Amino acid sequence: MEKPILYRVSGRKDILMRYRGEFAKEGYSLTENTYTVRFEKPVYKAYTAEDRFIRKFRKKKCKVEKIPLRYTRNTTYRRAYFKAHPSPDGKYRCVYCGGRFPKKDITIDHLIPVNAAERSWVARDRIKRLGYSSVNDMDNLVPACRYCNSRKGTHMGLWLMRGRLGRKPWFWKVVKVGRFAMMVFVMFMIFYAFDLYI
Ligand SMILES: [Zn+2]
């Protein structure tokens, strides 16, 4: 039976790097940042290495976490999003700033970030309660421009609300009307003040 699980190992970088080649040969991939090095492998491909893998790293005082695949990024979500949401003019509206951008400048953002889903049970619980099948569920995906996406990073909270509102077309109509009303109001006040002077 398929057991869709990924491992993330974190620990001392020099220890992890030592095993890099060995595990790459077995199909593990490695992503690196400042604090952790991580090996990933869908274990349904080979069970044999599983125990050896865990044992080896635990012995070296590394932290080994099992992450169900549905809480990790898949490789098809971007394509899937564009396929499910074709745009007649090839442009997409960023849900965070409302700007319209050509497809090549649009990133597909996970409302509940993959990073949070991998690490925290709070995020996983949220995914479950919202009825999403995975972190790559279409309902968890929104278009965002590069600038907003990088600003959002791994934030949730208010960003989640902004994303949910921003994907409703009526929201940007309300914003537009609101901006216009504000402009009229300011102009009226300027004229009014001017009128008082003369
Ligand atoms: Zn934006």
C-alpha cells in the first residue's frame, strides 16, 4: 500500500551534508537554508531505506519529522490553477494589491503556506476544518504578484483574510467605488475650504 509520507531532517549542517551524496543516490532531494537541511523522499518508492535512514539521523541527534504528502508542496499546483482559471486576456489579478499582471509575472500563492502546513498542527487543523483535501487544494491557491507574495512570505492571520477577500471580484469593485468616493469627498473639501477664504 502507498504510504505518502515525506521526511524532513534538521540538525547540524555538516552532519547532514556528509550524507547528502548517499541519499541523493537513493532518490532523496535536499533543500538548504540557513538553519536546516532537508531530505525529502516519497517513501512509497522504496521502503528499504526508511528505517536505516531514520536510525542513522536520530543517532546523530538530528530531528526527523514525518510529513504527510498532502501537507507538502506538489509540483503541479501552478499549472492546475491556471488550467482551472483560464483568463481571456491572459492577465490575473493579484489578490493582495488588486493589480492586474500577465501570467508570467503572477505567482500562485498558498493561502495557508506550505511551510506552516509542514511544521505546525494549527495550520494542518485549519486545512482540515476548511475542508481542503491538501495544502495544494484549489481553494487554498490564489494568484499574487511577485512583490506581494514575497511580502506575504509565511504570514497567516490578516494576510489570509486579505487573500480570501481579494479573490472575490466584487471586493475590488467596492474598493474602486470607495476610492472614487474618497476622491470626490477630498475635492469637495478643498473647494469648500477655498470658498471660505474668498
Ligand atoms: Zn500584488
